[in-house]
Amino acid sequence: QVPGMKEILLMGFYQPHEALSRFLVAAQQEFKIPIRYLQEYAALGTGGGIYHFRDQILAGGAEAFFVLNADVCSEFPLQEMLEFRQQHGDAHSFVILGTTANRTQALNYGCIVANADTQEVQHYVEKPSTFVSEIINCGIYLFTPAIFQHIGEVFQRNQQELVLEESSNGWQRAEVIRLEQDVFTALAGSGKLYVYKTDGFWSQIKSAGSAIYASRLYLNQYSKSHPERLAQNKPGGPVIRGNVYIHPTASIDSTAVLGPNVSIGEGVTVGAGVRVRESIVLHGASLHDHTCVLNTIVGWDSTIGRWARVEGTPSDPNPNDPYAKIDSETLFRDGRLTPSITILGCSVTIPAEVVILNSIVLPHKELSRSYKNQIIL
């Protein structure tokens, strides 16, 4: 939807594989725009990756480009960021998307102190130890090619420091550059960095369980911007409560009750009397008659037997605090698995009449009994 958008580049350290290639081909056909995956030879950090591929980024004569971290969900107000840059700063200024967090949780993010009138970033601290600001970095940036000069200066400095540090054991790399700590901290107060504050939704996706919360945010967004994507109550159809997405190829029994905040994938089968709430059911999964699935991610091609109950514990932000964010939950606390969303990997089989509670089941497991608060390897 951004006018003049020429190309989308995905960058990562991961080996490209068949599923990623299929996704890229399908996305190119849907959005009619070139999409490529660029693989880093080593994990280079948020700044090192774009610096390494700077020639690829600038190959089409780009005037500006967006950098989006892949582990966030948002309304992505890209057009608004472009308009904001035209109104603030000059043609070579950079824009960070910011949002408001509560004072306690702000310490877990990059904190931005900005001029109240001009929105120029005057001070930037990544995950401070004491309170700095309630405005946090969303990991969504608008840059011009001039950013590479500033990243290049960090690269040169890193190289010089490595030469001086003979005891570095050779494992450090000058190419590993962090946009936040290495570049933004230096740019703050220079008149080149601005923050555009959004009131729209934003959340990190730091764990598999946080995908449930992200799904809820997107479904809520669909209810405003694309209501046609959401399922409606129809004669002879399942009971729909709240925001529910059902893929057209899914088969849902008319006696099933779905919602709120449920996403049903391609080719999913949902039997009679099934109850699904606050869950994601991925393609090819089968929920047999009278199963109950709550706060759960059901992996591809998994099967849940009749009268089974699969339930997790949500890790939602405080609903009474409008600025609360989802906490980055730790998998273990005091030597025990923290109660969280239940996750079934792909091709998992859950037998009839069992209870799976607050557990993570790795792929291709065929369970024979009930489990509670366990990782099943």
C-alpha cells in the first residue's frame, strides 16, 4: 500500500528451505512485487545485516527504505511515517516508530527521549537499568541511504578496536553491528533522528505463546479494516463468538462453537460439539467430536481425539493498563515449567478422553495419556 514501493527483502541467518521458497513465490504472486531472501553468512546484528547487503538494498536507486524487525506485530503505519518525515527534519533524517509503555515495562525496551515539539530524538538508551522514558522503540524504522555512512563509522571503529585488542580470541566480528546500541545512541541529539509515536496496536512476539496474543490483535484489526475476512453466524453454520477467522477450505461442523479470537487454517477439520477459544489451529489439523481447545496452538496435521481437553494459560498484558505490554516470559521459573500457552508441534496425536494442560509437545509425538506442565520431547 506504500506508493512507490519497489521491492521487499527478507534477511536472516537461517538456511533457505522449501517452505520459505514456497511462501516467497506465493507472496510475490499475491502482492505483485519482487520479494527476495538474503542469507547472512553469520548472525550480523540488526545493523550489520543491512550494512552487509547495502549494495542490494540500494541497487534500484532507493530514495528511502523501511527496516522492520520480524518479531513484532503492528498496524505498521508506514505511510504515516513517510508523511511524518516530510513534515519533520530534512530529506536525510531517519524515523523510529515509537509507542507508549508503562514505566516498569519500559526498562525491557529501547527508550526514547524526544523533543515534545519537534519529536527529534535527543537521547536513546537500549534496555536501561533505571527509568528513562515511557516512549519505547517498536523496531520499525524509515531510513535513507545516508544511514549506511553512520553504520560504516561503527564498522570502522569496531575494526580499529579489534586490532588494538590482541586478546580478543578471534571470535568477535567487526561486522556485528547493533542498530539500537551502536547507531541510535550516537545519532540521538544530532538532529537526524526523529520518533513517530503511534497509538495503534503493537506487541513483541518473543515466544511461541505470544503468537496467540498477536493473533488476537490482528483479528481485532480485521474487525475494523477487513470485516469480510472474519466468519459470521449463518444458518447451518457453526456458532461464532467474537472475532474468528476460518480458511475457506476448512470443514467445521454446525454444532461447533468457535471464538473469541480463533484462527482456523487451511484444510482443518472440526467435529461435532467442539469448543475452541483463544487458539490457532494450523493447516491440516483435525479436532474430533467434543474436544475442547483453549489458549492453544495446534500444529500442522495434528489430531486431537474425541472428548479430549487441551488447554493453556494465557500470558496476556494487564487488561486494566492501556500501556501494558506482553512480558517476555521465561520458560522455567524456580526449576519448574512456567504455566503458559499449550503448543502442539506438527503431526502430534492426542488420544481420546485425555487432558493436556500447560504443556509443549514436540513434533511427531503420539501421546498415550494426560500431561500437565510438561515439555514432551
